[in-house]
Amino acid sequence: MNAGKTLFAQIMEFVPWTSFARIVQRHGGNSGVRTLSCAEQFRAMAFAQLTWRESLRDIEASLSANASKLYAMGFRSAVRRSTLADANESRDWRIWADLAALLIRRARKLYANDSLGVDLDNTVYALDSSIIDLCLSLFDWAPFRSAKAAIKLHTLLDLRGAIPAFIHISDGKLHDVNVLDFLVFEAGAFYVMDRGYVDCARLHALHRAGAFFVTRAKSPMDARRVYSATTDRSMGVISDQRVMLNGYYSARKYPEHLRRNRFQDPKSGKTLIFLTNNTALPALTIAALYKSRWQVELFFKWIKQHLRIKKFIGNSENAVKTQVWCAVATYVLIAIVKKGASTRCLALHMSTDHVGVDLRENRGFMRLAGRCLSNRSTHRR
């Protein structure tokens, strides 16, 4: 029963706390801890994400203003900014990465039967990265340019439900294509990516793993035509060819046929050249798959607008990664709530008395919850 529970407490019930306790034990997260356990630390960080807290002082003030509701929200004592700062600095960020991975596995099962908008049963991933700018004098461990620091969020997004299946946080200098070395390719799955990921050796490794890729060709592309299939130009498909690479090194790195589709967008008139190792799907489906890659861009836009990953409450690498992973875990947790919760049951207790924040925060919390629970579907349009 949710009677008397704050909205925040109801959302936190979807966290698998028993599994989380095993993660904490594995990394020794609560070793020597007297106040603010790892569970309370996550609650505080999730609260900060959901209510748009900008600083440690802001988190402390907001929670202290509702001291009578802290126990109902899962806190055993008041949260002090110095204690939270020390926890973010010292506790292993892999605790939150493992928690996010656990939530991701559960969320993907819930969204496994969602429609892609394409007549395809295979799993489809979109791979891309986004840069988060930092101040070089404060974040000298994340070099990017001569006068700027940055971290890169490399994300493999499962397009069913817009759930991140893989995330790697690096400094801004790591080139996107190197992330392919960290992936374990899933046989039969499609990996959709832009031409920044075109690397013959890595794409061939993906091909040998039994997976499929869809990307755009770099210009110029040195390849010879082996075979041309008939196409319907009225549908925008200009050519559908099998090609072999001509370059000495590129041909050795990818010694098999590639499929090259030339497609003209009927709306913009722009011509796009796609490369794939799948020879069975229609050319229009290949174009539609690449178009669906835009969902990963919308994912980055959404989390930057609605979660706190552009302003950090700690300067060390551990603190930054802790905040990012807690933000990812919060995003996936809301996706689980959307799919698995009785929204009607949650809505019954969104009153000022039951949400553990004041009226102003109540409005903000409900507005974000509403966006998380309903507007995420707009990413798929």
C-alpha cells in the first residue's frame, strides 16, 4: 500500500535494494561508514536529480527544510553537505555504475517487446557520444583542448525504450571509434552509427561476430562496384550495390563485400550513402534504421535538459563519475516506473502533504515525473 508514502519513497521502491546491498558489499562501500550509507547517498543524489538541485548546499537546504519527512523518504538522519561531498569523493564510482547496469538489465526486459517503428525483430542499437564541457583549472584530470577540459559520454542506446545498454565515460580526447574496442557485439543485432565510427578493422570484427552495422560512407570512398540490384527511384533509392574496397590496407582489413546504398531524401533532396554488411533487408529499411539513430541525439538532449550532468558538485574524477552514473541510474529508474508502476496508484498520493518537499518543489517534482513518465514517448516519433 502506498498510503502515507511520499512520491519519492514510492519511486525508490523500484530500486532492487537487496541486489544493491550485494554491490555495495562487493566494493566495500559501507566499510567504516557511520552516517550516510551508500543507500542514503543514492537517495540524496537521486533527489538532487529529480528536483534539480544545483549544489551541495542546495541539496542540504532542501532536505533540511523537510526534516519531518526525511525518515519517510528513506533517510535515517539529516544529510550534511560535507558528508555527501566526502562520500562522492571517496566511495568507488563503480558502485553506481553497477547499480545502473542492474537497472538497465531490468528496464530492457520491460521494453523488449516495444515497437521500433521498423518491421524488424532484431535488437537495434544506436551508438554515439556527447561532450560535456568542464573548466580545465578545476578538472585537470579530463584534458580536452589547450584551454578546456571535458568528459565524453559514449552511449550505446537500445532503441526499444531508449534505454542505454552501454555507457563509457572518458576524457574529451578519446576518439569515438575507440569505443568499438570496448563493446561485446551481440550476434544478430544492428549497430547504427555515424561515419565517425567507420574503421575497416573494427567493422570487420563486428561482422565476424555475426552482428550487423549501418553507417554512412566517408567521402571520398575508394571502392569498386561488384554487383548492382534493381531499385525503385520513385521511393528515393538511387542505387543498391555490392562493393569491394580498393585501398591496399582497407581491403586487407575488410576483405569482404560491403553493401552500398545511395538514398535521396524526398523532403530535403539530400543524397546519403549508407554502408552495411546486411544484404537481406530492403534498401528503404536500411535508410529507416539510420534515421532512427536520431533517438540517441534526443537521449543526450533530454538528459542534459532534465538531469544534472552539466554542473557538478565535486571536482575529482570519482565525484564526477559518481554524479553521472547516479543520473543514468535515475533516468533508467524512471523508465522502469513508467513501464512497471501503476501510475494511477502513484498519482493518488502526489499531494503536498505526501511529497517530501515544499509546494514549490512539489510542482517541479511532478512536472519532471510527468515528463519522465509520459513525454519520453516523443523521442520515438
